[in-house]
Amino acid sequence: MDANRLIALAVFLFSGYMLTEAWDKQQHPPVPPAMAAAAPASSVPGTTPAGVSSVPGAVATAATTTLPGVVAVGAPIHGQRVTVNTDVFRAEFDLNGGDLRQLILLKHLAADDGKDPLVLLQDTGTPLYVVQSGLLGVGMPNHLSTFTTDTTALSLADGQDVLALSLHATSSDGLQATKTFVFHRGSYVVDVKWSLTNNGATAVAPDAYFQFLRDSKAPPGDPRFVSTYTGPAFYTATTHFQKTAFTDIDKNKAKVPDPADNGWVAMLQHYFVAAFLPQPGVPRSYFARKISDNLYSAGVIINAGSIAPGATRELSVPLYMGPQEGEKLQALAPGLDLTIDFGWLAIIAVPIWHVLNFIHRWVGNWGVSIILLTVGIKLAFFPLSAASYRSMAKMRLVAPKLQKIKEQFEKDPQKRNEAMMNLYKSEKINPLGGCLPVVVQIPVFIALYWTLLATVELRHAPFLGWIHDLSAQDPLYILPVLMGISSFIQTRMQPPPPDPVQAKVMMLMPLMFSVMFFFFPAGLVLYWVINNSLSILQQWVITRNVEKAAKA
């Protein structure tokens, strides 16, 4: 098999994989989320302690039946709203539960039109996605309780670095609870703090839970030809990073870490993540459960410790809600950067990303960075490519002799093969010499695809002229056309297949690839165009030198 056919097969199989993923995604869409209001409460045995109620139909996974229960309820009930504005967030809280119900990321644009800010959390429409926290215990404030506050709107003023919203509630036995959300200028981290004052006559030891409530619908703008992950994920030093898919929760097969004194819980979607990051050394339990039809919760439970009468105890858990920027995530918590999905070739994709990011620091343009990265990859494979093109050039020279052998031994395949091998030996040609470089570069191509797919920095990143988003397809299809032209030139430079039918198929391959590349990210097509152009130049020089040497 020559190099051109091998690369055609590789790209065809890769494209077929993505088309299959897209078909499956189209044929099996998620069920619309349940939007009904909460039903009358009743107990679910084995999942909630005494005094904590849940809605009929709330199903606990096997992983949560041994953990302290968590208040379960259907879609959030609406009440009075409080808005908070910072330089990176526009947030809305509901006093009915003290939940964070809507979060808009002001510095990231929506996928549908690229004009309005991106909505990460929302309790109306789909996907339903909110942040909740509360206390476990009889009569304790939770996300079904009514909170109070002395304001309806807060804004981060010029010169102000910290902004705090405090919500208050009281338990039936006199525990005064204040839940405070602390925002920081320029930061996607919000501190969720509980201040608990025991005004009762006896000591209490409540558990605090911090959870995400979400349906399984993928966010708008999910890639067309590949299914990215949407759902919970956990990390501990023992289990390391593990996803817990909604489908696994449905099947009662959710993978949830054992109780530990480290780790975090997150809710992932393409390009963005929300994660509760408890401080190391604090004992915690994790859970993931189904609440109702297509509505799930995942979170962490932390014991607040014993609070004597008249005493106050404080508990704080940082909450990150923002883009999956690798270096920033890595600095926040161990393993948090693993939420960026680089695919099954992450061992190659991660180094590629670091090199691409390093180049961008110098040039400031992601398109230029991709071009320079392509040049670097081409230089790294230069010796292998040179050997490949040298082998192809020699094959072109002996093509007439091969055709003559084929005609001479047309009815005797064994003698034909022997004659061909003798010719290769006498001419010092390795017929497979052109394949190795292609085989080596295929994993690099796939890894780069996942790098460009998973990198939020390329989302809505412009290159030049008509390309305003390197993570989306070329709106004018100029790059796919250039890719097709360069592939056609490469095909013309290859040794012609002896079979006329095969030769015609190979001439049609560039057109087929161009059509498939119409839907690939512009950044990936840019890589392929530059790679093809450099390959054409290198192959032309080597072929010319080999032909000159042969004439001499």
C-alpha cells in the first residue's frame, strides 16, 4: 500500500468515526428535562435521614445509598431574585433555597450567535443547571428553605476587589445560618461560606452539602461531528479523575469515590466547568443521584463539626465556574486540568497544547500559532518525510518497468511478484518506505484535532479576514477548497497506481476530503493546508534531486 492510499484510508476511517458519532447523537437525543414543580414530599428509604424529605420518584444510585442523604426535589421553585454583577459574572440568586440560579460569563460569547454573553447556569429553558447548598438535619436550612437578605442587587464598584452577598435562615431548633457568596475581581472562583451560630440549648453537628442540579441536555453549540462529554466528574488522590455519566446514574452504575479528605466534584460541559473545591484535609463524602426524569444532582457532603450552645462555626468551599483554561485549573486544585477532554490520545495532545500555548505567548494570534506549530511538526518529521518522498520518487522512475513486468507476467502472479521484488532490490527501493511517515503522523493529526476541539482559548478566536472562530468551520469554505487543491497536487506527485480504476479513485480522493473538511474546525483545516503545502515543497525538491541523480 503506497503512502497516498494509506493516508486516504486513515482520514476516511477517522471521518467515518466522527460521522458515526454524529449520527448516534442525532438519532438518540436526550429526553427533555422535567420542568414540573415539586410534588408533595415523602421519604425515600435508605437515602435520606429522618426529617429530610424528598419527592416521590427520586432515585438514589447504589453509590449514594450508604452516604448521608441529600435533599431531593424536582425543578427549582421560583421566588424573589437577587442580582450580583462583577467584571466577569452576572449572577442571579433565588431566596427560595438561596440557590445560584443563573450565571452569565461576561467575557465569553454564546455559541449560537457569538454576540451575547454565554449563559452557563439557568433555571428556565434548557439545559436546566443550577448550584445549590444547604444543611442536612431535622429542620435545618436547605435549598427548600426561604432565605432573607437586606438587598436586591449588588455590583462590584470601581476600585472594589471583593463583593459579598449574605443570605440568612434559621433552623427550627435555633441554629442561625448565614450563607455568603464572596466574589473576587477578575476571578471565576466564588467562595461559598456558611456561618453557623447555635442559639439552641443543645449542641448540634450538621452536615453541609454542596451540589449541582442539572439535566442531561448538552449545551448549545456542541460540535457537529463528535460527542463531547456533559455530566459529573470526581477526583480524589486515590481514584484520580473519573467521569460519572448520566446514563450510568440511570443504570444505577455511577462511579463515585469513597469518603476521603481530599478531592473535588465538578459538572462538565464542552469548554466550561463548575467545580466545588473543598480544602485538603477536610473529610468529605461524594454522591451522584437521579432526582426525577432527566434531572440529576452530584455533589459533596462535609461535616461542620459539633457546635456548642452559643458557639459559632464557619465552613467555606471555593466554587469555580468558568472556562477550562488548563494552567489556571491546574493552579486551583490537583487534577482539575484533567476536566479538559483531549481524547484518547491525550498523551500526545497535551504536549501539543503546551507547545501551541507557548508559541501563542510570543505571537499573540492563534492562527499564526497553528501555522508555526505545523512548521515545527514538519521539521520534527523531516527525516522520515524525506525518506518517504525519496522512496516515492524512485517508484515514479521505475513505474514504466513495473508496468512492463505486469504485462509480461499478467497470468502468473507468482513470477510477477518475484520480478517486482528483484526490481526493488536492484534499484534499492523499499516499496513500504513511503508509508511509515504517514503512519507516524496519523496519531499526531488525531491528537491535534482533539486539542483544537477541547481548547477554550480557540473558541471565537479570530485568525484573519473571514475567519472569526478557529474552533468553528470556515464560513466561506476557502480553507477546505485550498486543502482540496493541495491534496490534488500531492496526488499528481505520487507514483501512479498500475490499476486504471484505482488511479481514478485516487484522483477523486481530494474532492471527497474537501467536502468532509467543510465541517471541520477552521484551525484543523489550516493545519492541514499548511502541512500539505510544506509537503508539496519538500517532495518537489526531493523528487527533482532524485531525477537529476538518475539521469546522471
